[in-house]
Amino acid sequence: MTNADRNQWISTVVRVVLAGIMLWAGLAKLLEPEQALRAVQAYRIFPPSIDDIVAVGLPIVEVAVGVLLLLGLGTRFAAWVTTGLMILFIAGVASAWIRGLSIDCGCFGGGGDVPSAGRAGRYLTEIGRDLVFMALAIWLIRFPSSRLSLDRLTGIAVEIGEDDNNPDETDESS
Amino acid sequence: MTKQDPKKARQVATQQAASRRTRTIMIVAVFAVVIIAGVAVWAAKRTPSNPSASMPAGVNSDGGVPVGTATSPVLDVYEDFQCPICKGFEDNIAPVLDQMVEAGQIKEIYHVMSFLDINLSNDSSKRAANAAGCAQDQGMFFEYHNEVFANQPATEGVGYTDDQLIQFAETVGIPDMTRFKQCVADDTFGNWVTQMEINSENSQVTGTPTLFVNGKVVDWSQASTWNGVLTAVQEAITAAQ
């Protein structure tokens, strides 16, 4: 098994795990719209009309990215979007923390104002979790080509120069 | 794909451009399907089958607690149970307003806020607000609300213990104390408390007590005594009648 092969299988696992995370996060919000709206409102960042749009728009983006990752379609693009989302989420949680709010991030459904006990630990956990997800996404930006993917099926993944996993560049027998 | 003749390289480039186009179309298709399906699911789920489930019985659709049988003028009262000036308002102004409510001259709508938890680094406003919701659920918001303010700690930030919140309910004679205790322990109306706070912020209420008469905020900033505030409130009510 070459390094390239190994990375492709690792990328497959990372892709599917990240897909599951994004689908879970998105569907949990879409299926509980009232709760999702409360979660967005609790950040006290947007005016009410924008809160409504974020409450439905954000989970839709999450689900779409989740589907792309699951299919392995436009993997690098999906990974970039995921990274961008994580940066926004971390900024949102940090801003709530700095402003002294005590909220649940509503990352996987739920959300809203919560008792302040254990606030710092909760915020740190949420930010740490997002950093882990971001690390997974960054792996996929670096190594987007993976097995069992539509990218591979449509032939794009083996383009020269497109992919860091390209066997022509990284082929080393092991 | 090592060294190739120019013709073959051109062919490969054309194929790659085609597959890239295919992929872009597929990505756009995925987004289109998810957006349509997502909006459909959201629209279907947006209106919960039982919106009042998480709200105390008898509150308005926006969560406000109505008091009195009159229809106009409407006084919207915004308070936080930990706010010392609200206690001043309750001690000095509210008795006059309560008489007007009883006489059927005005209607009051209470909006329970909880933003002071952030300033005071505790959760007493939220817990007291939830307990007031528990009292409202048994038809006794008004009595309970008065009892909490009557017993507000002299030092701001001391807050209320759950035992105190339950004691207040016993004092005012909440009919089903078992249910009340459970309601306090479970934070049954926590979502309602959050919604009340956010609705208040959306109504541009940033401090308590705040009073609206028929949707118009009562400006008592020039008053230096509670009597002055009372005059301002009474003038606003007279103007609205």
C-alpha cells in the first residue's frame, strides 16, 4: 500500500465522519425550527429579520455540505465551506462568551439561554469541538481525493496538479 | 500521464474540463435539492402542533402575562425580579396601578425579563421568572409576582434560592404545591423565559422597569421622585384614555 493509497483511505474515513457531523448538525436544526430560531436569537448578534434567515439558511448549508462530503463530490470545496463555517461558529461562541451571555451554542439542536453555572467549561468544550472538526476539514483540503467518491468516479481526482494525493507526485512504495 | 504527445494532452485537457463542468453541475444540483427540501421541511415544522406546550397557561401568544379585564388602555410592564428599581416601582407605583386594574380602568401585561443574570453572574432572574411562570400556570402569576418583589433581598445580587421561590408559593397559597415544586425543579418554562427576554430586547427594552402605555414608552427620565414617576405614568394613561 502506497502513502497515496493510505491517505486516500484516511480521507474517505474523514470525509464520512465529517459528513455525519454536518448532517446531524443541520438536520437537528431543520427539524426543530422554533428551537433553532431561539438558538440564533440567543446570540443577540442579528436583528430579528436576519435571525429568521440564519435559522433556516445555516442548517440548509450544513446539510448540503454534509451531502457533498458523503458523496465525495467537490470534496475540497465542501471542506473549505466547512472550515469557513467553523471559523464563524468559533467567532459566535467567543463573542457570546466575551459579552457575558450564558447560552447553549445550539450546535446540534437545542440552544438558547441557559444557567450560567459551568459557563467557561461549556464554551471551551464547544470551541474545542469546532477546532477538531476544522482540523478534519483542513485534512480534506490538503488531501481531497478519496476512495468511494464521486470526485474519483468523474475522474477529477486524478488530474495532475489538482490533488496532493496524486500518485504521480507522491507515489512511494512502502 | 507522463510524457504525452501534444494531441493526446489536448484530449486529456478537454476531458478534464468536461468532468470539471459535470462536477460543478452536480454540486449545484445537490445545493438546489437540499435548499428545496430544507425549506419544505422547515415550513412544515415551523408551526409546532402545540405552541402553548412550553408556555404557562393563559399567557398571550407572545408570552406576555395579561392581568385585568379591561381592554384599553394597555400597560406593558417590563421587569426583572432582581432589579432593585423594579422593587421601588412595585412599592410606590404598582399599588395605584393595581387599583386601576381592579376597577377595570386599565389592562396590564407583564413581561418578565432575565438580563440581570448576566450582570450579577447568577441565574436567579431566570429561576424566579420560571417560578412566576409556574404560578401563572396555576392562575396566580400576579399574587406570586408581588410576593417575590416584596421579598427581594436588600443587597442586589444575593438572588433567590429554590427554597425561597417555593416558600413564596406557599405564602400566596398556590393550590397544587407538588406540581409547583416539580415545575421549579424542572425549569418547565425555561424556554418561555428565554423567549420573553428576547422579545423584550426586540421591543427595544434595554432596562427595567420599562412601561408602555398603548405601545408608547412612558418617559419618566425627568422625574426625580417616585411621585414624579407616578405623575408621568398617570398623565400617559390619561392621554391614552
